[in-house]
Amino acid sequence: MIDAGLGSWPARRARMEPGAIALVQGERRIDYGTLAARVDALAAALADLGIGRGDRVAYLGPNDIATFETLFAATHLGAIFVGLNTRLTAAEIAHMLTDCEPSVLVLAPDTRATGADAAARTTHPPRLIHLRDRTADTTPVTLVDPAASGGAHPMVAPSTPHSLDTSDYEHILAAHAGTTPPATSVALDDPAIILYTSGTTGNPKGAILTHGNITWNTLGQFAHFSLGRTDVSLCSAPLFHVLGLGQITLPTLYAGGTVVVVPKFDAREFLTIVQRERATAFPLAPTMLQMLCELPEWDSADISSVRCVAYGGSPVIERVARAWLARGIQVLQGYGMTEASPGVFMALEYGAAAHPVSPGVPHFFTETALLTEDGTILEGPGTGELLVKGPHVFAGYWNQPEATDRAFVEGWLRTGDIVRIDPDGWAHIVDRVKDMIISGGENIYPAEVEAAITRTEDVADCAVVAVPDQKWGEVGLAFLVARPGHTPEPESLRAQLKTSLAHYKIPKHYVLCDSLPRNATGKIQRLPLRDEARRHLGL
């Protein structure tokens, strides 16, 4: 069987153009030949540790070149890569480790303590491999991989000679330089990645993405925007999230372009990297788009190289979209979810101007339908819960067959999102089913209310949640983040909202706050806000 898996990508690209730059991180620049050699070395090392088909290899740390190497090495062996959220506590990570039981856990320097603590809490602790603090490793020597084609490709080795440390990532790679990993046939329907859902509505579940899911998602994106060997994409969205991996990043590597790895998003540093690397494409969360255009240096920054910016997770504030448009850059909204690898909808450049708040049309290999309130599955225009089919839809939740069954209806993946699809095929996200407020028998979708509130002059950001009400059953409570120099007043805000919202949609309660709780991709975490709302009202 020919290896059709994700782990073969570096080697295939290395055969095509080994000297092309694949990954950049700070001063490090790694071409495809070097990447393939390092992936082979790591895969051989993992095989020596007993890793094989179906085993799990977990990674806990900020974005790093090593994240990609671990992903490709594990999947080359038919093993499953597990990306872990760096924002979680040791107890939360231990829950995930207990669930998926990885044989190996790769830890970055700043996650060592948390990762070790989490591993110690499990009944089957994984083998720990530590990434080196590169800021303290200033005198590396160079090894040459004799198996690399097209000339010598450098591999970082220990800076001082001593016995092999089998817990040190770079030592392991150095010891296996030039080693050919075991040949493993990987099919498109074999599991490749486990990504844990954000847990904004409950305990995280491990979504299993196959090699085929990732591949079809990658191909589907090329129908919406072109990416090629001359593209330079920035990867700042965390790689433990499907946005970081599946949106632009892996498609860029598939196309032979360059991915600049950004360990942590900082708006000012990100803007500097865009200019220094002449970046052409990147995915961002709406909050990141907002932070960038609010920088003092935004208007003077040279971002003329940028060709494609994709965003998703929540709607972008209108004034933020206008700020990017004013710089001649059209940001394209998309819609996706972990269980769809992630692509479902993506705007098209030629139609985005006529549909400014739409996440676009279905990806090329995606089928969509709507589940109406009476249980009818509608394949056409209308409003209802979005249903999805396609080769990019996940294989199920790890160890949770009942949750997997509940995720589907008649073979369609249930998204939990209310969507309106217009006759021209362009979609509009109305809101999440679980976030909907039912007030006096009327359905209120927080996203609509939040969009109206952020259009007012005093509010920079907001989130609306349901709270109990004796008369109406539920009403809205709005958490407000003020714009600098402004103080939102509830009565003034209500008066402004009357021009754009029906009376029953206008929140009854308002709470000022410094910021809103968001997950790693910028999505509002409503569970803690609901708890805070109840405390505020003394409920």
C-alpha cells in the first residue's frame, strides 16, 4: 500500500524541492530537506521507544518547529498526534492524558512542571521528552545527515559532549541522524490526530481526525484561495487547536510554501513579523484582527505583502473589518469546527464585498443541510441547525461512542449552530443552539445582540448571556468592555439599541468589566460568564 498519510508530506516535498524553506522560527530557517531528515530521525527514535500504529504521542507547549516535527514523525509511524492546550491546569491536562493514554509526552521548557504534574496524576504515565530552552543553548554544533538528498542538511546536536540523554529532544534526534524509520503503510481512514474540543459547554472530548480528514480539508481550501511555493504564512493560532493546524498552515506546507512559526500572539510583534518576513497569508481570530488594527503603528506599517487573511470563531466587529479594508486587505470570514477538520464555509474573494457578514459558501467537498425545529432535514435555503457531511468530517470522539452517536443525525454531523442559508448559497451564522435565550417565548440569539452593541460608540467588546427572569423566563445580561475614554451608560445604550433591535432582544442587565474570558482561539467562554451573571444578580 502506498503511504497516503500526513507523515509522508515532508519527505514528498523534500524530493520535489529540498532547498525550499519550510519552517521559520525566529532566526531558525529549516528547508524541506532538513525537515524531512529531522522527522525521519524523530520517527526512528519514537519507534525505538516502542511507538507504532495507533499509539498516541502528545505534545504540550507553545507553537514550535518541534510541534510540526512531532506531528509528522508520529503520523509517519501510524501513531496519533495529540495536541494539548497550554492554558489548562495540570488537573485538566491529566484528564486528557488519562483519556487518550499517550506513550510519549513532549514538553516545552515552560510547560515542564505542569506536564510532569499532569503525567504523575495518571495511572499510565507517559514517557517524557523535553525540548531544550533554545535561549540558553547558544553554541550548537552541526551534524550532517548523509541520507539527505540535494546536499548536506544541518541538524542541531548537543553543544557539549556527554552521554545520550534519552529525555532530551535534540539529543534523541542527534543520536538517530541518518536513520531510516520503519516503513509503515498509512491509509486515509487511519486516525492521525486527536484534538480536544474547547470545552466551552462541558468537559472536553477528543475528536479523532483521520489522515483523509486533514487531506480533504487541505484540498478544500485551495478552492477558496490559492496558496503556492512563494507564499509565506504566519502560524500564531495555537497548534493544539484545529484553526492553527488546518487553516492555511498545513495547506501552505502541502503547497511547498513557508510557514513562520509564532509561539505566542502579541499584536505588536506579529505586525513586526508580517513586515520582516513579507507574509502573504495567515489565519487569525477576530480579537487578534482587532488588536492589530488598534495599534498606533497600524497606519504606517508596510503590510502590502499580505494577500489573504482568514478568520473565524465569531463574527468580526464592523469597524475592525473596515480598518482592514482601508488598508486594501480583504479579510475572509470562514466557519468551521474541530469535528470538521475544520472547514465548512469560507467566503470567496469575488463575493465577500456583497456578503460582508457571511462566512461564505460550503467548501468544495462539503455538503450542508439544516435541521428545522420540527425535525425536518432541509437541503436548501432556510434557517435551522447546521448539518454537515463530507470526507473531512471526523471519525468520532475518542473513547466516547455514545457522544459520537449523539453528534450525528441520519449520517449528518450536528454542529449546534443556528444558520441561515440564502438562495444564493451564502450562509449567515445566527447563533449556537445552547447559547440561545428564550424570553417570553421569543428566541434571542446573543451574537445578533452583541453585534448591535459593539456598533455603539462606547463599547469595545461585549458578551450576552441568559439569566432567569420571573416575568419572561429568561432575559439577557450584557457584559461590556468600554472603549478607551468612554463609559457605557445602560439607559443611553438601551436608547441606541432601540433603533436596531426589537425591544425583547435588548438586554435587561449590564455589567462593566475589563475584559471577557476567551479560549485560545478568541471564542467567548460563556460558562464562567453565566456563573458571574448569577452571582451579580444574587441568584
